[in-house]
Amino acid sequence: MAPPDDTSESSSAEIVTEDGKPKSSKATEANASNPNLINLAATSDGQYVIAVTDEDKCVRVLRLCIDGTLQQLSRRSMPKKPCAITLTSDESTIICGDKFGDVYALPLLPNENNNEHDPTSQSKTVGDGNPRPIAESFLPSANSKTVHTLRNQKALQHQKNLTNQKPHKNVATFEYKLLLGHVSLLTDVACVSVPGTGNAGAQERTYIITADRDEHIRVSRGIPQGHIIEGFCLGHSQFVSQLCVPSWDKRILISGGGDDYLLVWDWLSGRILYQTDLRTLISDFVQRCDSHELEKAGSKWKKPIAVSKILAVESISATDILKRHVVVVCERLPCLIFFSMDETGALRYQCSKAVQGNVVDLAYTTHQNCLIYAVDTVHQALSQFQVEDRNVWTGRVGIGILQYSAMIESWEVDLDLQEAVGHAVDSAPKDDGLEEDKAVGASSESLLYSLEKLRKRNQEE
């Protein structure tokens, strides 16, 4: 396994094969210079952004400058492709999970005194001006003191004379620590700190909650005891793709994935507090927006459900009553599903807000009290395979904004912010070399709709 490396102030990513030579295909060259972003996180003050890029397996940290631009501070290539990231409660450490089930801890800002600056470590500078660890020459593990027979001595000498042996590579040049591991594909990770039990002055205890393809939600101790398992939350029958811990009650966990329902947990005890059905809500929405699509499936929406995002947000009504909302996004659905949550953790359905395309991501800004969602501008609504006509998706805005209206206690489109976003999108550089419609659809389908691939087939059950 090739060791990770840390590269600072880089403007692009480089993809290489195992022998260190760049891949030569045009698609790979394009991805290397402009890799796809698959995950984003940010500190609460908005000063730092953590981005995961797909093709080069890198975790990048960027600083938001005063002029609104992003300055890359570091680029760290992980051993395996990361699939989930979060921050510890003090926002000094990145918790990064990969698809092989391992969870690592990395400092948000790499220590300048770590071994990447060790003068004894060997490195070389490549075309982008960044150092890379160089490979050590091959040396057989045996030597003349451990080999005694004439036959073995000749074999040892033959190994020393070989020049085409694959070289060893140096260890990682940045600080990272393995915290825990799953035996299944990891899908999401959360880091939670709760007050300690016992005395009133007890210190907070930190936990790492992880989800995987095998329907498990695992509760482990926080750094540095992540290898100690505190318990499991077992209740899903399909993969778990999303974990959400509301800010107003850290002992509550909302989970969703490939099942027809959401679960609300007391995750410390592993007890299910509430279960709410999604399939009926989705069937009602599809019937309202596209009766033809429902006619093909019968009276109920029969396509598989995959929850891609769960957000828990708070807002204040006009009468100064605190409102708690849970917003859910599912793959291939052009809507946001809103619930309210009471003190017991019970979810009550509010509405399904239709948007102009399949929602692929969702974020919340506390300052403007806004929900910002990203829309698939390529594929038709309710589908991940049928590509829209080029005249439709090239003119469609890929970002939408909903703001909470305290007067009517509802989430409505903010026309001013929406117009500002539209101007920003229109002024962004356009790619003149657009691919064919089918090629665009195929490439974006694998990037935007990956959750359904987690669903097990009958022979895997």
C-alpha cells in the first residue's frame, strides 16, 4: 500500500499509477487537473473549509480570505479513498473515514514541526514545485549473517544484483492516527461530546459514531480510545448512509439509509425512540408532481429509497417560539422533506417542498437562517439515467435557497438571495468544451447517485 503524502499550496491534483507514471487518458488528465469534490465541511466561524477530492484521495484544507477567495493550505493524500469527514467539538482535528472501514484523525492545520520537515527524510521536487517522498532502493531482508548454506548465499547475491525490483517507499510525511476500523464499507461518521455522568463538574465525554453498509451504527469512544466499542444501534435492515445529531440534544441521533423509514435513537443506550415512514410521503409527493411516473409503479412508489442528507436546524417563530426542523433529502427526488421534532424526539411530517430538479446536497447557514440546496441540472427529475435536453440543463440554475418565514412559519424561496446566486452562477467561467449529453449524464450519474450501489443483492444477504 502506497503511503500518504502531504503537499501544501498546490493548485491541482496529480493521479499516478502504482509504478509512479501518470495515467495517459484524456479523462484522467482532466480529472487530475480538476478533481471532483465529493465531501465538504467547514469550521463554525467559516474560516476554514475541508474538502475531499475523489480521484487523488486527498483531504484539502482551505482558508477563506477577506476577498471571498479560497487559499489552499494543505493537501494530504490518504491511504484509501475518504468517504466521510467531520470535525471534533473543538474543531482542531479532522475525523476522516474511508470506504475500507478505517477512521483516522488528522490535525486541521498540520504542525510545521512534524516529520515532513525532517531534514533526514528524503524527498524530491516534482513539476508543481511540491516535495514528494522518494522511493528507497530495494534491499533484501536477508544478509550474510542470516544465510549460511551455499545455495542460499547464491540466491542472496542474485537478489542484490537485481536492478528491476520494485522499490520501497518512505512512511507518511504528515501526522495522522488510525482510530478505529470496520469490517464493512464505512458510509458516515459523527463526533459527539456529551456531559459526563456523575458529579455536576464531570468532564465531557467524546464519542465517535460510525455507520456502514451492513446496517450497523457503532458507538466508539473518542480520541484516543476509538478502538473501544461502547455499543451498537441496531434497527436498520439496509445500509445506513446518513447520521445526524441535533445541536439542541446531543443524546439524540437521527439515521437513514436504504430503508423505507427514518429512525430516531437514544444512541447512548442503543434504544429506538421513534420511527417515521418515508415511502408513503414520497408516494404522495410523486402523485402530486408526476402522476404518470406513479402509474408505471402502481398506486405506491416502488423504487428503492436512499437517504442522501439529513439536517437538523432551529428557527424562531413570530411569537418567539423555538421551532425544531429536520430536513431530509433522498436520491433521485426533486424535493425537500420537512419534519418537526418535539422534546421526546418524535418526528411530525410538515411538508414536501418541490424544486426544479433532483436534490443532490443540502446545507444550512445560521446567519441568514437559510437552507441552500444543490440541484442536478443534467438528469430529469425522478430519474438518474434519463438526461435532460441540452437546452434545459444548460439554462437551469443548480443552486436554490429557502429561508424560514417567522410570520407564516414556513420555508419559502428568498428571491433576493436567489437572484444573487443566479448572477454568481452566470458570471462563473463556463466550459466551452462541453461533452455530449450522454457522456455528461454517464459521468455525473456515477458521481451524484452512488448510494444505491451500496444496496445488497439477494446473494449478499
